[in-house]
Amino acid sequence: SAENPELMIQSVEGTDHFNRLSGKGISLLRGDFFALNKDVLDDKSVDVVWDRASLVAIKPELRGEYLETVRKVIKPGGVILLATVDRREGTEEAKLRGPPFSVNEEDLHSL
């Protein structure tokens, strides 16, 4: 890219779901999270999953599927960097509305 000549943008071969940004020792994937699998990752597992807003964007009933997708691709002992929204104020109806959906610490531990 123009901002960083060492970071190349390319499509992941064999899928329309992802774009890959690759640099020295790092690859970032952008696409349909639920389509992520080891085929997209060239049969490799990942060390880190960075979730900038996925978990809060999906309906709460899909959180189990989200976790299964992470389990399929992350190495044992891998790290998940997760940013969530925890709505503590407002009516119960407002807290349940989304996206973004509220995800508190108790919700994370229940996953």
C-alpha cells in the first residue's frame, strides 16, 4: 500500500470471502468471519485473533458459532484480543438492542 510499501494487499486464492493484507511476519484477513477455516489459512492455525467489533455485531444466539469458528483456527494457547460494548445503563430493552449488542464480562465467561 502507499502508506506502507512492505504491506501488500492481495485476495486469498480460492475464496471470494476474504482479502489478505500481508507484511513482514504478519497477515491480516478481512472478510466473512463465519467462512473462516484452515483452508483460507493454508492449513495453518493462528497465534492471535483480533476482534475489533465482530462479537458485538452479531446476534447473541450466534455467539456459540462465533466461538466454534475461533476454535477451528486458533492454536492451543492462542490469544484473542477482543473489544466489546458493555451497556450498563438504560432500560432493559435498550440494553438488549443492537448492533452493537452488549457483551459483558459474565457473557464472555459463559462462552
